[in-house]
Amino acid sequence: MEKIFRMKKKVAYCVILSLCVVTLQAQNYHAVQGSSYAGSLGIANNPSSMLSTPFRWDVNVIGVQFKASTNILSVHNFSLLSPSKSSQWSLDAGDFARKGRVAYNVNLLNARFTLNRKEAFGFGANLRGYGRIKTDPYNFNDTLGGIRDFFNINESNRTFGGEFTGSSWIELFASYARTLWDRPFERLNAGVTVKLSRGLAGGFAKLSGVRFQRQATGNQMYYLLRDAALNYGYSSNFDRWQDDKSSRENARDFVKYTEGGIALDFGVEYLLKSGAAPSFDVGDDYYDYEWKFGASLLDVGLNQYKYSNASRTMTGVRPDITDTTAENKLRDITSIDQLNDSLATLVNSFSALSGNFSIINPMRLVLNADRYLFDAFYVNGELSLNLSGLAGRKYKRVSEMNLLTITPRWETKRFGVYMPMQINTLGKFWIGGAFKAGPLLFGVHNWANVFSKDKMHQGGGYVALVIRAFNNVEGKKDRRLNCPD
């Protein structure tokens, strides 16, 4: 049993590592959400926001964002200020439901251009990925000696189950935004984005209905497995990776044997202006507002993948399968093929999965409100509501981690200081921070990643390099000769 748990730890480590490696959303650059200077960084959060920035154009040369939140494991003796070779991680002990979320993206040459003050378009490429895992409540500690010990401390839990879904893809997008009306005290902008994608890596696993029963023969106590169902699969392009091929050939085949997908974003922004007569020394006030409200429906679509040769579905447990039998069958497994061979001897029904499977994108409704305070001070509030679950439990899906974010900020065209505070969908409260200096934006989702040595599994960060035009969409206007309203 000790070997089995060591293997589980290795599998968990490999999953986490693979998610990180794939990264080598603008919706997660929390600092600039709602900002008039977000430009191309704001397209993924609301395509209509392209019309609320004064620059003629801007290009996000590259942007990287990563965030994770979990109660499955903890990282010890490591922070951004004091990285350590002696850092460790461990599976968290206790009796509770396990949950985890990860989200990451790389923005590649995202660009925004204005045709005029009432029209703008954007385009670019993104590498994105999401992962989610959840389990039923179960008890665990790192002193367990085998499956029998695990069942012994979980007898009060009649059934077990859990599921994991991960989806990574590369997308090309094109966005268009237009002003629907512009009145003295209000303005309404609308935008749409079309995204064409290739599913680079997708996978899922679902274990359900695990039941067991204590048995005794004389003085010998053991557990009998009564029922279980398991489905798992991953994208077939992993089957193309061969040790006898060069890295270039493997990379080419990995991308070549992928499936296509499509998604849409929709957004509107409503600006309430003060209506006060502008002072002649203020310059152009076209982009000024007292309130700015945004609503967007994001990632309406899915990605497709072809089942790998090792994908399987199985139901039922054969008679007389005990904890000892299961442990012996699962000992010393080092490959997916060995796992399949062993599981086939434990269950009643065992078959391969073929064809294609789809994973619904993290579809969500995002509501945003931005309030101008005074000078260069603003405060932004955002609520993100996941909608992918509305498709039903039988559909595979990933979801966004964001829930509620409040961001006070001081910001000018060149400089900015931000302090996003957020509660995510796992109920974790983070206080982050970000800084803007010219073209560079750098931020962390959770300051605990910097100052605490045991919070690296809660948080993440982002960095973006954005080049902007030196002049505005229309230059500053001399208002000294304007007639008063």
C-alpha cells in the first residue's frame, strides 16, 4: 500500500507539473479590469472595452498569467522572497471534500486598433488551459499502511467518488466593437469576439459509487469491495509521442493530430458621464466617466479531442474482490497500459472509449462596475458567475476560478498601483497587488505567495508587456474658444 500511495503522489506531482509546463487570461489580469488603460488586455474580459481606452492602438507583445487554488496539498518552506531547495509538499490530512482549480494563459501578440472613436477591432493568439478536480468527503492521513487502513478510517462514508477535467488549447481570435449610442450624459458600447481553437491537451477521470463492506473470517478482518464505476480518457495526440522520434517530430505530430473548436464572447459597456462643462485646461474628456458598467458572456463554446488508445470505461466489481486482492493487483504499476491490464481483472465490465469527446469551455457571465473617485483614483468591482455547469452533469467541463473581486487603484497612462481583493469559487480570500510602469505590468494574485512560506498552492501571478501609441485616438482639443453649454 505504501507503494500505491507513493505512486499517487507521483501522479499528483506529474499532473501539477504538466499543467505548469503547458504554460511554456486576460480575464485574470485583475489589476486592470475596468480600467480605461487596459486596451488589448481587456478584450478577453469584455470585447466592448476596446472603445473605452484613449490610445489609437496597443499591442500586448506577451502576457503570462497563472493561478491555482486547492485544499488537496500544501507547499512548505517556499515563497517568492525565499525560495528553498529544501521545500516540500504534502497531501493534506483530514476528513473533508477535496477541491482544486488551476487556470493559466499565454497571450501572444494581442493587438487592438481603433478605426475611430466609435469603432475598434482586435486580434491575436492565446494559449490557455483550465483544470478542475473535486471529490466526495473522505478521511486521509500520511500514516496509512494500506487500502485496509484507508477503508478502516472511512467506514462512516458509505460511498466515494471524485472527478477531474483538464483542457488546454491554442486559439486565434478576432474582435470588433462599436458605439451603439453616444449622448451628452451616457454612452453604450458593444463588442463581439470569435475564437477558433485547436485542443492541445484534454483529459478527464470520473470515479463514482465506490462501496465496500467490513467482513470477518474467524479472527481475521478484511474489506470486500461491493461496487464502483470508473471512466477516464485523454487526447490521442499523446499517443503520437514516441521515444524514437526527435523532439521536433514529436512536437509536430502532437499539434498535427488535434481537433478544432470554436467559442464566442459578447460584451457591452455603459458609461455614465458627469455632464459638467469641461475646463479648457483639462484637454479631451471623451473617455472620462463617473460610472462605467460592463456585462459580458465569455467562452461560449467547447473544444474537441479524440480519445487515446488507453481511454477506458468500467463498471461493477467482480465477486470476492477484497482490499488485499486490489492492493496486490495495483502494486508496482508504472504505465497506463499496466493499469488497464490490472483493472480489467477487478471489474465486471471493461471496454475502450473511441471517437471524440468534448469539454465545454469556462463559460461565464461577468458583471463589472468601475467608479471614478477623484484625481487618478478609482475602484472596480467584478462578479464572475460560472455557467458551464448549466449544460448538465453528463457533460465534461472546466470552470473559471474567479468569483468576486474588488480592486482599488491609482492609475495614470504611464503608472499604476493596484490592490485587487478577491474571493474565489473555493471560498479562499486573497489580497493581491500589481504595478504598472510604462509598458510593463506585473502582479501577484495573493501577497501570501511573497511573504508566507506555506501558501504557494494558493495564488499565482501575471506579467504583461504592452506597447501603446504615443498619441490618442483624437488629439487633445483646445477648449478655450468653446461656447458654454
